[in-house]
Amino acid sequence: MLELRLVQGSLLKKVLEAMKDLVTDANFDCSATGFSLQAMDSSHVALVALLLRSEGFEHYRCDRNITMGMNLNNVSKLLKCAGNDDIITIKADDGGDTVTFMFENPKQDKISDFEMKLMDLDSEHLGIPDAEYHAIVRMPSLEFSRICKDLSSIGDTVVISVTKEGIKFSTRGDIGNANIVCRQNTTVDKPEEATVIQMNEAVSLTFALRYLNSFTKATSLSETVTISLSSELPLVAEYKIADMGYIKFYLAPKIED
Amino acid sequence: KPKQQVLSRFFAPK
């Protein structure tokens, strides 16, 4: 038996919005640790890893590990029926083939439940080893989103370089080229407005902008994003979900043959 | 032109 009660239901709504354009179908894994997911996009270029820790739920009951295959677009449709202030409860029976989403409004005078059929999906989990990254940059998530959007009006790919000077985003296209440099800046009013650059080694990698733009759908989940880069490794963009966990996106680079 | 890599080049299936 599985029963997860999330008081801040809007978090789950935002999580689905952040993933549904990247991934069509995915297995949600539920264990004593929490509610998690690892899934790749159809071209196996990008991967999303989600963790909502059990402690973040008001009530968390998971008698045995359960894997639930769902179409993320359908889950998103159901969650759109929940109000932003609603409490969301996810329920499933062991070995059952359905999941129920229950929404309670704050006044507790409207309770809705939606039952959805589960899917049998092949699990394609990748082992992601802990790595020492050459550079780790934390910056406001809105700034990162703005940069990806602006550059994609000029080019399709972006070169992200980290040096002592800062993090540089460069693109080129038919109309010309563009460079945006963000320098380390810790003299800000609020810590989440800072740009913090941790660099062990200079690094420069090329990525497809359309995937980065898709990752920025997670912007509303966190005021900051942490971008980790190493030559010969996929980029990681991590959005922390306050008190609960994270959503991490991995993106394979473009490399000269 | 740089070629788009896939994740399996970097991470092995579990």
C-alpha cells in the first residue's frame, strides 16, 4: 500500500510541468527514501532525475518498493485539475494497476479523486557515478532561463565556457553571433541572487539550446540553478526543491568527431 | 560540426 500526502500540492504540479515536454512516459519509483524518477528523452540525449524525499511529505506510507509507469502528459492533465493551494494525496495498492490522485482544497470542502491506469514500461535506468566536476556555477534560475531563451533566438547551440572571468554563453547563427558573460557576484542583497563560480579547471563544452530551454521549465521550483560542467561529461543542471529534494537534468554535449 | 552525443556514451545502464 502506498499513500503519500503532500501539503504543498503545487510542488507536484510544477514538477510535472518541468518534465512533461522532455519525457513522455516514465516509471515513478517509490521507496522508504522517497518518491523518485529517472527518465531519458526519446533521443537519449537528456535525462531527468527527480527526488522528493519521504520527510517532505506530511504523511508517507510505502509498505514495499513500487514502480509506477505513467504517461507524464496524462499526469499533468490530472494535476491541472488540482488548485495551487490543494493538498495532493497519491494512493496505490501493491500489485494494482491504477494510481489515485486525491485533491483537497484548503477549506476542506471540496475533495476530488482521479484514478489513472498505470503502464508497464521498460526501465532504462543509467548508473550515474558521483563525479568531480571541473566547474560548478550557481546562479539565479531566472537569469539562466533568460540567457537560454535569448540565445536561442540567434542560434541552435551554445558553447558554455567557465574561466576565472566567469561563465560565458556563446552562440552563432545566420544573423550573427552573441556572447553573454556572467561574472561571479556575491555582493547581493539576497544569497539567491548571487552568481557563484567554483572552478578547478577551465572548461568549455557545446550543447543544444533546445534541451537547455526545456530544463528551464523547472525555474519556478527554485530561485537558483546549479550548473556542473566537466569536459567529457554531460552537463548537470540542478534545481533544488525546498525541504524535499531536487530535479536534476543531464545533457550530453556535442563533440567534434 | 560537433556531433550530438548520447548519454550511453558516458553512463552505463544499471
